[in-house]
Amino acid sequence: MTETRRGTVLSGTGGVWRVRTAEGEIVEASLRGRLKKSDYGRREGGAIRRDTVDAAARAVKLAVGDAVQLERDARDESWAIAGIEPRRSRLARRAPGGGWGERVVAANVDQVVVVFAAAKPEPHPRMLDRFLVIAEANELAARIVINKVDLVGEAAAEARFADYARAGYPLHVTSVAERIGLDALRESLAGRSSVLTGPSGVGKSSLLNALFPGLDLRVGAISESVNKGRHTTVGAYAHPLPDGGFVIDTPGLREVGMWSVPSEHVDLLFPEFRPYVSHCRFADCSHVAEPDCAVRAAVERGEVSAARYESYRKLRDELEEASELW
């Protein structure tokens, strides 16, 4: 009799997938051949017509975070992934190699958690803006963690990132050394599937070890767990949390999510712009040079951050240039 279980994909490389069963056991499993030939990935919601995509592109692309059905072979006790459950959300990137369509980096994601340091390394707000736009483009909630606040003080860190709190993003200031802000951050992660990202050197592994000692991550492990295969595939790894939920490591997130955003829609990916966009004179206002632009007027009145507006303009220009190449 075939044994069946449900599980969550933690990682995959070389056709072997690590899956955590509903009972908490971690097993290695291969993907059933019939799933490789299916068009599950197409039914999920891509924008490309079926007649423009070959059979290989239509094949299922299993992702970290996918909920799957497992079957165990009674003869050799090997596990196989026999089914993939519908995804409730996803973090996607453009198909590698210049192709059309998308590749799913992580499935069933609840939120994106962007970790920066208050100092050492010096934070770059425009990089933070990129991470946040990526989350918005994938319709995922985002929260910001400013770690190492013991180096500058909580008040200084909160003041420097006040624009983001004003835009509506939850802001956590933390310090592993002084145990600042850990309880609130732990509570925000427990029971959820969170994509963790941010620049190297900001203390992501140390922070996770302080939050969840049972993980016992090596410092630096967050950047070392990436699988970079052919065609610059973005790898991911899901760490199960003792309080329920997962933290999914995707160090390549800066390359994720921007491809599918038309430049004329990037304004809607800045939450603080949204109350003003409909009040511009022109429906297709770029908020750059048009008269009676409500967004620029809000910037001039100090209701919208001038620094965030400048980031918007740079990202819009970047997307316009990229769309010509695509």
C-alpha cells in the first residue's frame, strides 16, 4: 500500500527536493515525471499565450514554499512528489536567459522582511526602496527591520527611516547585542511564511539565531545557502520556525519582481503616492513634468518624502530602459 503525506518544499537542487512533512519529518523526494510534463505553471496565472510558449516552458516549475502531496514507494521506500497544491501567493522573477514569462522564486509567501543595518554597513535607502517595490509588485506585505541600532541609538535609527513608517510600512529597530526589539519581531514572524532579504553584513543570521535559538544558523549562512544553477537561477531555502511558519532565504531578491512592472504603473508601488494619483490632471501622469500633478504637489507640501519621490523617478527611468530591451 502506498503511503501518502502532505508537505512543504524547503529547497531543491539537482532534481532532489527537501520536503518537510506535516508531521515535521524532513525527507528527500523526486518530482513525478507526469508533473514535469504538466502545464500547472501555466494555469497558475502567467500572462503569455499558450501558443507562444513551448512545452518546456509550460512544464511545472516547483518552488520553495510549495505545498505538495508526497507518495512513498513500498518497494524501496523512496519518496516522490505526486501533486502540487494551488498557490495562494508567489514571489516571481522574469524567466532567465531573456525569455518571456516568469519563474517562481518562492510560493505561498505571507510577507517580505527587509533587514538593513543602522550602521556597518551604512544603509542605502534607494536599495531599500527597490526591495519594497519588489514586494509591492508581487502583492506581498512588507516590513522593515533596522538591525544593530546599538551602534547609533534607537531614536536616531527611527528618525532616519521615518519616511517608511509614514508610508505605512511596519518598522522594527533591533539589536542582538542589547536584545532590543526581538520580542515584537519574533511575534511578527511566527506562524507566517516570510521571505527574508537585505544586504550582506547586516546580521540576518545572528538576528534569526537570537529570535529562534533552535535554528542554530551559522553566521553568514543566509548568503551561503543559495543555489545558483544554470541561467542564473535564483535559489531559495525555507527554514522552519519552532513557533510555526518559515523564513525563506532569497539573497537574489534584488533581481526579482521588477521585470513585470510597466513603468507607467510603478507609481502605484509607492503606497504614499496612491491617495494622490487619481487627483492628477492627466490619467496617465508620469509625475515628472506634467502640469497639475497631485503627487509632485504633495512632495512640495512635504506630505510625500522627497527622497522617496527621487527613488520613484530613478526606478521609473530604469524600467523604461529595460522595457525597450525586452
